Amino acid sequence: MEIGWWLQQASKIWKVLIGLRMEQYKWEHLPDVVIIEILKYLSDEEKVKAALTCKNWGRLYYTPCLWRKRHFDVGGYRVHANGLRACQFASLHGRHVQNLSLTCTHPSYHTAKMFQKTMEELLFKMRHAKLVEFELERLELERFWRFEASRDRLISNFVRFFRYQYRLETFDMTSAQLPSNSGIRILETLGSNSGETIKELFLEDFFHSRLAIIQVPRYLNCLTLFKNVEFLALNYNCISEDVIVLFAKTLRGKLDMINIKVCKLDPRHHRISGGAWGMLKRACPKLVVSFWFENIGQMHEIVPILSKEIPVRDFHIWTGYDDEADWVLNDTIRHLHVNYKHIIESVSLELDNNHETVDEEILALVTSCKHLKDFTLNAVILIPTIQQIMELQRERKIDLRTFRLTACGLSENEWTELSEIRDSYTTMIEQRALDFRFTTDLIVDFS
């Protein structure tokens, strides 16, 4: 019979399994594959209880496929207790794990040393796991780790662990904030062992801020070790003309997407020529690029980075808050819809435009970019402009699927007017299953 039927029958009798005499039921006739599927839906504590019901279930408790994915929170003030449980699991099932996710919640000066010792034991016990995916976000070594000896030992623990990994496909150490030599050591080890298999490489904030990592020769050399990357996330201070040309040679026909974060604290005044980007696009025809500008609003800092040869599909900007700044935001928005109108699909604009009206360019953006599906706007914008966008949507002259608006600087009467406009298009939104949401930064007292 189909496994779906077996699962239905098993779910009906599961409620009477724990604590009852097994002799009353013909469990020996239930196939192992069905029992294993049931166990997959249980918590660790429930798996233990199920394993105690009979020898057969106890045997199936150790089935490798039950332990392929594992997440450990090994940070924060419970680092000792959480680490102890993680190491106990690693002793029993660590070799079966393929997808390992680690969280260092709220690291601090006080817990850093204990975290390092926990990671040393955990990674040692899991060294024989054949990982496909490794994730450790927000390690933030630059921010919280004042003990240099503990930090250096932690890096050595990672390097030693990755020497055993030959099958990784996804590597994610977002916000690790590593020193240059430490980060390069990890990348060299990864590339030497899993360079042929890694397809997704998340290196956003992998190195700590203010580092011009592209000036380190070892960094460029270690990138040559990765032969099959399809997705890459990194900071602008990690790419250069030479890096883009290198990708065109080593990742020809493979690289599909690059996410680039441009942060205020990172070195960002170098430029990559349109010729280099054109070479990469020809080598990787499916390539699309996503840009995220953080705390940067000046047009002269943004536009020179955005060569028209870059296949920009997603663009996101947060200008930060500076009431005195002259952003020249209109020129930035105009550059977007003039150069990328045939490819851009998602735009998010969080603007501090108290001194600049951007309504005209916003309308030009949504009308000229025919593939634009997702639009997020947090800015000072006129009510008639919003109504015009909604009317264009109603007339199917634009085709947004998501429109999330935070209208800043509204009076209470203007917010009431905007709410009425939103309500007037409710039927259209519901019938077309659109995700349209309007909010304001206005604090309204309803008491």
C-alpha cells in the first residue's frame, strides 16, 4: 500500500502507543519506513520516549536519517547548559548530521571564553559528520571578543573542523566579522576541501569592517579554490576589478547571483569598470546582482558603483538619518530606472528626504520598470502620488505584487485620507491576491 495510507493508520494509533502494552497491537507488522516517518515529526524528548516502548523502536531510534538536520544555540548566558546538551547530542548522533546550524545568541565579553571551549568540544565530536550545509550567523568577533587568545583558538577550532569536510554545498558565516588572516585561513581550508562542491557562499560581513581585504594577495588566491559557486553574498570591500575578472574565468556558466552589501564603514571608493562586469555577464549569462546600500545616501557615492553593465535585479537603500544631508536622491532613483528598467524586479527605498521631493522620480520608476514586482518605500511622499500609483495598478499599467509603504511626515488628517484611499482599493487587492500594506511614522493617540 502507499506510504500515505500507512501514515494515516499510524497517526491514529500513535496516541495510544506510549504507556500501553505493546502486545495488544500488531506493531511488528508496521514497516520500518512508516515508523521512521513518524519519528521524524517528533521532538528529541518524544523520540526517546518512543524508543523506550519496544526493542524495534529502540533500534530505529538510531536511524541516521532522523538526525540529518540540527540547530544548536550555544551562546548567551546559558552557554554552559546549551553547550552540554549539544555535546551530548554530538556524541550520540553527530556523525549523522548533514545540515548544521549554530547560533551564538547575544555574545558578550563574559561568555566568549566559555563559548570557545564549548565550540572546541562540539566541533571535535562532530568532525566526522559529512556536512552538506554549515551555518553560523552573527559570531561578531570584532564586537564582543576582547580575549585575543580565545578568539585565536576559536579560529583554529574552525580550521581544524573544516579540514574534515569534503561535501559542503552551503557555507554561511554571515556577520562573523573576522580579522583578515583568520578569515582567509578559513576560506583556504574550505576551498582546499570543499571548493569543488560549494554552491552557496554567504560571506556578508565575514570580515570585520574597515578592512580593504581586496588588497591582500592571499584573499584573491583563495577565491580561485571555489570552482562551482552559484550564489555569492559579500561586501563591496571584498570585490574588485581583479575579483570580477577572476569570477569570469573560474565560475564561467555557473555563477547565477551575487548579493553585494555596501556599508558606510567599509572601504568603498574603488571602482569596477563596466568592461569587467560585461565580461562576467558574458561568462555567466544567467547572472543577476542585488545591491544593499546601508547608511549611505549621497548620490556621488552610490551612482559610480552602479555601472550600467551590471545586471541589477534587486536594489535596496537605507540612507540613514541625517537631517542636514543633501542626498540628491532624485539622481540615484533616475539612474535606477534609466539603466535597469529592463531587468530590475525588486526595489526598497528607505529615504531621509526631508529636503527633497522625490515623487516624480518614484512615479517614473514604477511606470518604466516593467518587471518591477516588489516595491518598498519609506519616505516623505505626497498623497496624490500614492493614489496615482494605486490607480496605475488598478488599470494594469503597472504590475506590482508587493507594495509596502511607510508614508513619513503625514499629519493626522493626511493619514486619514491615505487610509481611505487604501480602503477604496481593497476589493482589487483581495481579488488579485496582492500584498499591499500602508503605514505611517505618525504616532496617533487613539485614547
